[in-house]
Amino acid sequence: MNKKTRYIIEGILLIGAIVFAGLKFGLIPGQKHYQVAVMNPSYVFDVFSDEPLVGGSNNVFVGKVNKQIGSESSPGYHGIEGQFDVTVLFNIKGRLDGNIVVDQMGGLKNGVFQMISGGATTPEEYILQPGTTYLFASRNRGREDRHVISVPGRSWQLISNDSKLSSAELLSVIMKDPNVIKYKEAYINEKIPMGEKYTAVNSFKNLPAAEQEKIKAEVAQMKAEASQPKTPEPVVEPETIPSEEVVSASSTESGTVQESTLDTSTTTAE
């Protein structure tokens, strides 16, 4: 192999290596390819049981994601978290209202998508999507203006990805969602982790007795309505074709319909 041929081959291999690196690590503009880093954290309390999860959360609510408004390094771990503008639709624990900022741990940083294990298997499933409604169980981490979610499949769960639902339609979906009912019932029996001073503020036991009874009644009603069988869709009977039209249609081969069509077009032209 002469030098000229070798240089050509080496040049082709070098270009190929650069393109491959760009596709893998997200160096080429417009490409969505990146590495994925899955983190396996340890939790200070049982986040996989409903009562401790709700008890260890400052707020439990249903909200609709409007858009992502930023991303920044997380003070809690060496990673990234995204900030999302969310409209609160329904409260289970706490009294949130209007639009709030939800911090989702994970996201894209330096060509690597960081995600916490559990719940989602791809970045597209993991990241909060605009126009989508979720059930959230969040912690404030000492900041009242940020609502942090960090347990995939537990501190955020899909309610509806239909962005065109009206407020009334969406509320109907929320009230019958099994996870919403489960978390609302878990609020009644919540287990606050030892030493938690922030989550105890919105605890069920600190509510007035009348409000406690109201929540219990709401849970019973939601469970009853969710257990009712769906009303079957009305059966639409096919339209009956008059016998004369059937006869006309059957006489197509004899030319009857063709003659009628010619007569009609002639009348229309006049």
C-alpha cells in the first residue's frame, strides 16, 4: 500500500470516527443522540409504599405541565434538574393554587441524559411533557417556591396526555384515576418519616376534624363512582334504504340509473 492510498483510508476512518462521536455524544447540531446515565439513589424513607410516600411529601397534587422554563445543577447531588411551569388542578395534600415551579431531578447535561432508575426506560418517557397532566408528590427541600420530584413512577405519574381536554373533562378523569384515589386514601393514613419538620405542616392529623371527615367522605365517593361500570355507548342503527332506491340501484346494469343521471344533469344545466 503506497502512502497516498494509506492517507486516503486514514482520512476516511477519521471522518467516520468524528461522525460516530457526534451521533453518540450529541456533538452534531440537530441530532438527538446522547448517552444515558441511570442513577440508583438510596432513599431515607420508604418511597415505594403509599402512606410513607404521601407522609414524606410536602404536597400531593395533580397538575398540567405548561413548559420547561430552565435547568440547573442540583444542590442535592452531582447532577442536573429541570424546572417546569405547572398549573395546579387538584390538591390531595396541601393548598397549592395557580402556577408553580416543579423541579424534576434528571435531564440533559454535557451530552449525557441523567435519569433516576425506576418508572421510565427512555428519556422521552422520563422527562415531563408540555400539555400533559400528572399526579405529583413533591418535597420543598426547605424552599417554598420549588416543588422537587425525584422518584420516577411514584412522585410523578401520568394522568392524561390529551392536551385538548376541557377543564371539566380533565377533572372527571382526575376524580376517577386509581392512583389519585390511592394517594388521597393514603393521605388519611399517612406515615410521616421520623424527624420531618417540613412535611408535617400539611399533615392530615393537623387538619380540623370537619375537614378530615370531608376528605374521608370524598374518598368514599370517589371509590364508589370509580367502581361503577361504564355506560355502554348507544348503538346507532344503520339507516334503512327505501325499497324504491334499492330497486334503482339494482338496475344499474340495464342503464336505468345512467339515463336518470343524464336527465338530472341536463335539468341542472338549464
